[in-house]
Amino acid sequence: MNKKIIIGVGIIVLILLTVFVVKPKNNATNGLNLTGATKVQVFLFHATQRCPTCIRIGKLAKATVEERFAEQLKSGKIEFREINIDLPENKALAEKFQATGSAFYINSIKNGQDNIAEDTMVWQLASGYEIKFKDYLSNKLNTILEI
């Protein structure tokens, strides 16, 4: 079999295992007080090789932030980034967020304190549910920012 096909299938299997088998961590708030943030970081971590779902999440999250939070994005209250964990310059940030592969994190910074939470729901909403994805992320960010 072609080596690229084997690698691609392996990546897809890992993503599916992560999304559907591994217990989601911090999908809700896990006791973190995420409201009233002074700044919110919305980060999609990924490897150099990306599956279509990871790419779609990046596009949908970016579109949501740009369309629905343009003012907060412009002022710096919200920061959106896609971060390649394979690049040496992103190693420290990936370690801070404990990102080891494709993962979507929201960091609600309140009183100078990071409140990092991984959100796994976006993986389920990314496949064909554009409006639900955007509404879900918007509602979450509105709650964090107390808008």
C-alpha cells in the first residue's frame, strides 16, 4: 500500500479515537470561572499534516470570530490563531496548552490568570453544521465575555 495512504488513515484513526473514545477534558468548564474575561484566546492547534475536519474547524472558527466579534478582534479582546505544533517556535505555546495534536482551546484570561479549556464539541459540529458551529462558538464566547 502507498505510504501516504497509510499515514493518512493513521491520522484519521487517531482523530476519531480522540474525539469519540478519549474522555473530553475541559469540554465544559470543569469548575473554571470563564465569565468576565479581559481577553479570550481561541486557538486551533494542529500538526503540519491536517485532515479535512481540522481545516474546516479552522475556517469556521476564524469566520465566526471575524463575522461576529469583529470589534473584539480589532481591539485585541479576542485573539484567534491556528498554531502548527510541529514548528519549533510554537513548542512553548503547545506545551502551555498541553496540545499534542489537533485540538481546539479557549483561554479565558481573567485577572491575569489563564483559564484554559479544551473544547471537543467543535469536532462534532464541524461536519456539515456550519450554522450550529457558529452559533455554538458565538454563544460560548458571548458567555465568556459577558456580552
